[in-house]
Amino acid sequence: MGERRILVTGGAGFIGSHYVRTLLGPGSLTDVRVTVLDKLTYAGNLTNLTPVSRHPAFRFVRGDICDGPLVNALVATHDQIVHFAAESDVDRSIADGGSFIRTNVLGTYTLLEAVARHHGDGATFVHVSTDEVYGSVEQGSWTETEPLKPSSPYSAAKASSDLVALAYHHTHGVDVRVTRCSNNYGPYQHPEKLIPRFITNLLDGADVPLYGDGLHVRDWLHVDDHVRALELVRTKGQAGQIYNVGGGVELTNLSVADRLLRACGADAGRVTRVGDRRGHDRRYSVDCSKISRELGYAPERDFESGLDETVLWYRANRRWWSPLKRQLGRPPLSRVESEARASTHE
């Protein structure tokens, strides 16, 4: 098939950088060249790409996916796009949704326009989305055919970008493949997210914030498993199809907090209850039988060991996360704020 030139948008973020490190790491593929396009907002960090920065098949471009001329030039020279770039923090979207609409919807449109212009159906476009587009489900699990019922400006913007991507498949024949993942965790995740937020607070002797009664349920997916699923979709997926990707570990936020307290050697007194988030979805759950049946995906990472390894990584990499916490305007040793920003996706 020849060498693949892959454009990875948002490749300096948590999941995107893990994907790039996996593609170009030890024992990796030899038939790919990877270009990362990232704006380097607060969520993007070039340090995440240090392990592959000198790889001969790696290139980094700093830029905005809403920049039409730049996107047009890059897409013209790449035959596959894996699209991670997005504004993703729910609390930030509640405070100001404008940037979410711009990046998630207009940015996705800009990329798709360039693909349709240069490649038609000749390029693969993997659109990385979220289970939050389905909204809350009391019982059972959402399949890929369920109607979308997003609750926050973030999930609404992601749902809109999903629909735009699928429309470009149906109207322009673009080979679009959509993935919707559950809550990710693992190394290099920004400390505004729930698990690294709790870990870094506990390591610094600070309290951890828990929304409402703490009984909101999420399915947890190790970033290793997510990246494996994405590679299955990129290499074996079908055009116009949607694939749910989950970890098969549904836990309340209270249960996650308890596990992290034990892993960090802290007691329950370190948990501070805060007012619930506006419009907070009670439970997310996706049915992953389609990607399992069609592409052979199954999560491999055990949650308990994966969480322990994640805690050890943050213990060993304080120099990586301490500056990020300072950039958020939250001194590491301060007590928990009255309104916590502990959203759970990348």
C-alpha cells in the first residue's frame, strides 16, 4: 500500500500525543510519516512529544485548525487525518461556549472542506469524538444508532462536529470514520481532569473536589486501549461508520475518589463536597459490541493496575504537571476552590 502520511490534529494533547508516541515509538510502524498540527493552547504541550521529536518520520506544525490556508496546504500533502483537536473541558464550556463552537465545529468543517477539495474519497478522516454526545442514560448502554442528546456546550459542539463529519461522507464521499470514547485516563493527562486533578492535589497535600453526591457514573478507558481502538478504526474501519470505544469499567466518581485516596495514602477527610455542576449528566455508558464484533477490539488494561501506574507516573513527573497547575491559577498547595473544574474527558 505504500507509506501513509498521517496528519494528527491536536497531537500535543493528552490522547493525541499518546497516539503519536505509539505510532512512532519502539517497535512501531515503519510505513507512516506523522505531522502534528496543534495550536498549543493550555491543553497542548510540546513536552508530550519529546520522546518522538527527533524521529525522522515526525514533523510538528504550530497552527489553528480554523486557519483555512494552513489546513488546506497540510491536507493536500497527507492522505490520512486523525482529528483529535478540540476544546474539551465541560466547565470551561459552561463559562464560555464560544471557543468550543469555533474550534469543534468550524475547525472540523475547515478540515473536511480541505479533504473534500484535495482528496474526495481518497483520504481517510478519523474523527475522534466522545460518549458525552449521547447524554445521560439511566439504564443500559447507548449504541451507535441512538439519537444524540448532548447536555453541555462542549458535548453539543462535539455532537455538531460529528454530524458535520458524517454529512461530508454522505454528500462528498469523504471516508469519515467516527469514534466515540468513554472517559480516558493515563499519563500526560492535563491536571484539570478528574483523575490527574485528584492525584496531583493529594500529592500536594490539598483537598480534592467531589461534585454533588459523587454518584455520577462514568466508564473508564485507559489511553493505551483507546489508541489501540483508533488504530483498528484507521486501518480496518469502514467509511461512514461510527464506533463506540469503552473501557468496560463503570464506576461512580465517589468510587474513583476512594481508589485514588488509597493509592495516594490519603484518608477520606481529604474529600471536599462542592455544589453540583449545572446540567451534570448522571451516567454515561456505551455499547462497544460493534467495534468488538467488526474490528476485534477489547480493552486490555486492568483499571486497578492502570490507576496505580498512573499515580506512579504523576509521582515521578512533578516537573511536568506543576507548571500546568500554576497556569490554571490554582497554587498546588491551596485548599480546594468552591467551584471545582474536575471534568473527565481530554
